Amino acid sequence: MNHIKEMTPPADNDDVGGLRRSTRNKARMKLTIFAPTTEVFTRRRMKYSSKDNNKATKRKAREDLNQTATPKPSQRGRKSNSKSSVREVLPPRKSLRLQNKDAESLLLPPKRHAMTSSYKKPSPTQKPEGPILMVPLTQEDWSPLPPELIKLWTEVSVTEEKQALDLKGYSDALKRLRTDKARVVKVVKDRIFSAAFHPCNSRLLLAAGDKSGHLGLWSPDCDWGGDGVLLFEPHLRPVSCMAFSASSDLLSLSYDGTLRSTDVEKAVFDDVYRVRKGLHTFDFLSRDCSTLVVGEWNGDVAIVDRRTPGTSYESLRTLDSKTIRCVSVHPVHKQYFVVAENWHVSIYDARFLKSDSIQAVSQLHGHPLSISSAYFSPNTGNRVLTCSFDNKIRVYDTSIITSNAPLLTSIKHDMQSACWLSKASWDPKQEDCFLVGSMERPFKVQVFHETGQLQHSLRDKENLTTMQSVTMFHPSRNAVLGGNSSGRLHLFTD
């Protein structure tokens, strides 16, 4: 009999248990493959913590760089009078419903006419006609001006004829000029449009006019006002031009159409010339500074005599169809004056302004874009310095007045800093050199020779941190001023 070994099939429970075990093993395998271990978690934690540390380090380095790269502007000079206000504690508001009160019956106001409700009284465009008292804005009532200011203002300036230095000696004198925190002061509230040095020799006295019609006076050697600053408001619109006369009167001209003279002995701003249209520039036409040539916004040129009663002109002539941005009188032949018109620079003869038709005696060609300024050299008038918005500074030969003045030098320079404010100005002590603010970083004030050769760059990384759109030399001392768009004057002295 054949013995057959019977294979007993596994029980159902065993099948299920085996299946479960195999499934569990597979899951364990997957968990082993895909689940991160403690070491992986540690690495990831270290990675993210290092990223956070790097971000914090970069943030701190960026803050340190900003603090060192952009130093805080000087807080000397004009300061605000705002006092810390105490906050009033009010009781909590409750509605009428929570107060168990009935709602009030409200009546609508009568309907007004649309034109009446939207009407606003126009703001004045000019100060009242007549003298204006010199009351600093920091004072509420009139008080006498500081005696030191009156003494300094009325000081007779002694002009010593000094022989011009050679270029090496002149460059060495420029290298001695320095500035510091005490020589950077906020003189006016807004952007500086014009500035001037008082011609006195004993002390430095500076004046500046801003965008809002303010006029500020500053002497670094005095302590009147705040840090030697006195602020006035003789105008209501930008003070685009100012200059001291031979008798040390300060004349200021504004876009609001007024030209005023500062009399510190009487402590008033006197009216000199007044029109409804805006004024832009002026210069002295006579040696005693009693006669002026004034350029207006609408292209007119007016001859004004300060000795004539009233605030009108002696003669008026239209030269340009748009506007006149600068006028400069020849220092020797006072009948000639150069005009920076819209796209042209021309030299006119003031003796023919009263004629029916006036023609330019000379043209300075070569400006493809608008011109911001044109100035005769201060002592001889043999050169004319122009600035144009094609980023060029040009020097013309006017030693002989001909129909077409020859171009001597053309210097490439960025003139796009501010609208009509980038102007180059001559050095009265060295009339073949001029200075202009530069937009190159770090900011600086550059001095050039008329041939285009750079003589020196005035710079200070800590105190000169903005573009100086208004620059000027002192007429007799080795000093330079620069004005920026925040109302600060920078003074360089040796």
C-alpha cells in the first residue's frame, strides 16, 4: 500500500497572520527608507540655524554700513520751536443706547450753492507794498537787531589789490580750505536758491535765500539767534538772486515779482522794484550800484534807477519770447551786459534799450539746450562763463566785442542736479578760475581753470554729503560757500 504523505494546508488564521506580518515588514522597510533619522533632523536644524545667523549677521552689517555711509546731517542753525505736547486723556465714548437715552433728532444744514461751498480765498502772491520790518521768525514782536550785526554790516570793506597767483600757488591755497561740523549750519528752511558773501574782511557774514521766500543771515563767529543764524521772510516765493552793493546793501529778488533792499540800520526791507509777473535775475549797471538791469520771467529786461521815487522802471524792452534766466554786466564797460535767454546767449548795449528795435552786439553760439547762467569774468570781462543743460560748461573770449564771440573751452560736467540751479561762478581774486558743485560720489566742489584743467576738489566725507548746487568765492578772503537743497550752508576756510 502506497503511503502518501498528506500536506495539511495552513489554517485561515495563520494565513491572515502571515499576511499581516509581511505587510508590517514592508511598512517597516518603507519607514526605514523614507523616514528621516535623528541625525538628519539635527543636520537640518543646524542648517536653518546657520541661515538665521547669517541673516542676522548680514542685517547688522547692513545697519552698520548705513550708519557709516550716510552720516546724520548737521543739526546746527535754525531749529523748530515745536514743544512736546501733552496728550489729553478723554473719557471713553458711549452710545446713547448704552446710556439709555433716546436718539436726538438732527436737522440737515441748508444746501449751499456749489460754487460758494468750493470757493477758497486765494493766498497772497506778494508781500504788502512798502517797507517790511526785519523781525526774525523766532521772535513774535519786533526788537532791535543785534548790535554786532549792525556793526559788521556797516563795516567799510577795504579792497586790497592783490596780484593773481600762479596756478601752483593758487592750487596750494585751495588745498588749505577745510570744513567741519561747526561750519555746516541750517540757515533757511527749504532749498537754497541763492547765496552771497558780505564784502567785510574782519569777520565772515553769509546770506542765503530759499524756495519759500526766506532770507537767512549767518556769521560763524557770532552767537546771535541760534548758532549765529537770523531768519527773515521778505518774500513769498523763491529768492532766485541776491547780491551786496558797493555800500554793503543786500538786494534780494524773488519769483513773486519783488526786488527789495535790506537796511539793517532802519531794520526794514525796502521796495526797489515791483511787478505782477515774476522776476528772475538782476545785476548792477552802474559803479555806485544805483542803477540795475533786471531780467523778468516773460523775457523782458528792465532798467531800474534806485534814486527815482517809486517802484517802477526807467525803460523796458522784450528780448526773448519765453524767459531770461541770467544777466551779467561787463565790469569795465558798463554799457554791455550778457543775457542767458532760453536757448541763446547774447551781449546787448544798454544805451539802445530805449530804441524801438534792439539788436545783440554779440552772439555766443554752441548751446543746443537751455542755458542756466552766463557771467562776465569779474575784473576784466575778457571771458564769459556759461552753463547749459547739455552737460557742458563753456568759456568764451570776449576781450574784443565782436558779432560772434569765439569759444575757448568746453568742459563736460553733469548739470542735471536741480532745475536751473547748477551754476558755475568766477573767483574774484583769480578771475581765470571758477568753481561748481559736482554730483560725483563722494560729493565735492570742483575748481577749474578757464582751460578746463581741474585745480582742486573740496570734499569732506563726514560733513559734505549732498550736492552743492549754489557755490561762491569770498571777494577778498580765502573762503568758499556751498548751499544744498535742505537749507544748509557749507563753509570752507583756511
